[in-house]
Amino acid sequence: MSAVLSALVADVTRRSEESFVVHGDANVLLADVTHDSRQVRKSSMFCCVVGERQDGHDFAAEAIQQGATALLVQRVLPHDVPQVVVSDVRYAMGLFAAGVHGWPADDLTMVGITGTNGKTTTAHLITALLRGDGLETQVLGTIQGPRTTPESTDLQRQLADFRKAGSRVVVMEVTSHALALDRVVGAKFDVSVFTNLSRDHLDFHGTEEKYFAAKAKLFAPSLSKRAVINRDDVHGRLLIDSAAIECTSFGASDASDVVVTPRHHEFTWRGKRVRVPLGGRFNLMNSIAAATTAVTLGVQPDSVVNSLSTVTPIRGRYQVVDHRSEPLVVVDYAHDAHSLELVISATREMIAPTSRVIVVFGCGGDRDRGKRSEMGRIASEGADLVFVTSDNPRSESPATIAAEILEGVSPERASQVRVELDRRAAIGAAIAAARPGDVVIVAGKGHENTQTIGANVVPFDDIEVSRELLGSGA
């Protein structure tokens, strides 16, 4: 699609009630909006985003050379192209991107999922339920791209492509980063889902209060029409109490007669027996969240039950590494204290009293350092044996990260914790230490198939490495 700049400004103004000042000839034709100078093509509007490290205004000349015919700016630049001046380019560019593509979210049923844990699994389940009901549904999230929630210009372009391809529904994970950085501005969700909230991403947000405030933005009337919220979470109850949109709640009490194994869980819901081929008690809440959301969108309960029974396991989300010999090895994305605690306790619940839980985990470098000792405490108190290893150390020393993890280990539990900074060797040592009936949890990286060490990104896949080591009898 394309739009004349003057008409686009008028359209965005009408929809957003924002005011914009245009410098130059506003009769140019626009076919795309982008914030990345490398993506500029002919008839693009280039958005000069002011970031922490770079200022997009410095790349305006390069963008014009590559074909940009208009700029979105926070200050007028000495370039002979029309410029739309706004107070916040990052916010406004979502509106202009949506407008140039004909507001694609208006023609789609939009479902957003936010929360600390469970976003990917819940999105996967909701997508399966909607597809099972015959709706052409697309999913956007952690596994689909480099960013869990795309930047607003990329998102609007993707939504336009989905619409063109005939999709009817888009289910997407909406992160706290995306909400704080206005990546979903220009889209409105028909239903938004809140899974839970625990400490995470404080390296970005600073405090837990700011982290929650970012999540809560999704449930404002400007971004969502309806909400499906976990009433068992204290932050969920706060959202329900303060909601300015229609809310439906869900919780563990919606299910009865629960049975959980490492490979599936089953329960009774609305008088119907449900069996879901995903292990772990925490997945019970993800299933209830997905079922509640699907019903809210008009899917019949019988269809929900049938579709849940045929969902496929999600890569790196409590994924059992299939192998004929013992021990049982599970790979999970748990990379914060709360999710690690859930995975350990869920595993403990499913094994014999004489069996052990063995955990391999590390913490990412250049991220929230405050959670490291807490993860060390939780792992050492919850598991029988712990191997502290390297995750994605990035620019930090793996040994320094491990030392900060160990600060949370009490003297009484120290003998149960070992440090092996080579991740492959750590997984191998955990498997070698396991006895029949034990479960080895390899936590932190889940679906990721690389490891970032310094400036290098090297191949590393917990699932494949575990499978190889099991096969070699490690």
C-alpha cells in the first residue's frame, strides 16, 4: 500500500488525537515506514529514533541517499525533504507505520500475551486452539524471530503481510521491553492475556514497580479491548481491580482432578476431561489461560478440548530429550528465579521420593545481576545436585557470573553445588552423575541454538548436546 504524506498525517492525527508539524512539501508518496537506514527503499519515511547509543537523526542523510522521501524527526534537519516533527519519534513511528500499511490490525483479530513466564507456551496453545477451530492464525514470539516483539515498523509491515496472505488472527507475545518502547503502538488487541509476574529484566526497567507498570500498559483501553487475567497472581488481581476494559479471569481452581507427568498433564475443565501432551504442573496454568482465551474469542469448549489433546511440544519448553536409556533429561528456558523454582518443584512432584533432581544452569551476562544469587539459592535448595555453568556470558567473565550465583548458596548446601564453566562438560557431568529414576534439568537457554561468548556467537544447542551425550553414555 502507499499513501500521500499529507493524507497520512491527517489520518494519524484523526486516529491518535496527536498533533504534528510538517515542514516541506507534504504531497510526496510514501510506500513504507522504517527506523533502520539499512532497510530504506524508494518512497520510504525514515524515522529518526533517539536511542541510548545512537541517534537516528545522524543517519538521515544516508537514508535520503537510499531513497527516503520523508523524515519523522524530533528536530528539523538541514535536508531538502519533507519532515514531520513529533515529540517522540519512537511512539509516533508505530502510528505512521500502521497508517501507511492501511491499519492492518483493524482487519485482524489480535491476541496479545504478556507476563514473565508462560508467554511462548500460551501463545503456542492459543494458536493451536484457533487453528483447530478453522481460523487461519499466525503467531509472533520468541521462537519466530530475533525479537520476541518486533519493532513497530517491522510489526506493522508483518501484519500487513499476514492480512495480504489471508490470515484472520494474529497471536503474539508482548514483552515489557516492547511496551516500554512503544513497539505495539498502532495496533489494538481484541484480547490481551496476563500470565504472571515475577522479578526479571531489572537491568532494563530498574525496579519491579516499573517492570509491572510496563506490563500493565497493555491493558489500557488504548491498546486492548478485553483482558484475560490470571487471578492467582497478585499482580493479576491488581490488574483486575484497576481494569478499565472488560476482564475475564482464570486460575488453578478452574481445573480439578489434575494429573501431571513429565510428558503430559490432564484435568477436568468445564465438566470435560482434558489431556495435554505437555509435561509439568506450570503448563496446567498455560492450558487454562489458552482455553479461557479461546472461549472468550468464541471457540466452543468441545473444540478446545479436542485441540488441546493434539498440540505439539514446544521446542525448549520443558522438552523431554527422547532417548531410550535413563536418565530423563529435560531442557527448559527457565532463566529467572521464579521460572527455575517452578521447573524444579514441578519435576520434584512427578518423581519417586528416592529419585533426585539434578540441575544445570547459568546466568546471562550483561543482564540483571541481582537475580543471580537468588537463582543460586533456589537451585541449591530445590535440587539435589547443581552444576553451575556458563549461559550466554556476553562481555562478562563466566567465572565472575558463577561466583555471583554461588553467593546465594548456603554453607549447608555448598557440597551439593559444583562449578563447570564448559556448558557441554557440565551437561555431561550431570548425566553421568544421574542414577535410574533421576531427572536432569538443563535450564536457561531452551530453544536457543547458539551461545554468545564475548563478541562471538557459537553454535550450541542444549537439546542436541543432551541427546548426543545420552547416546554416548556420558
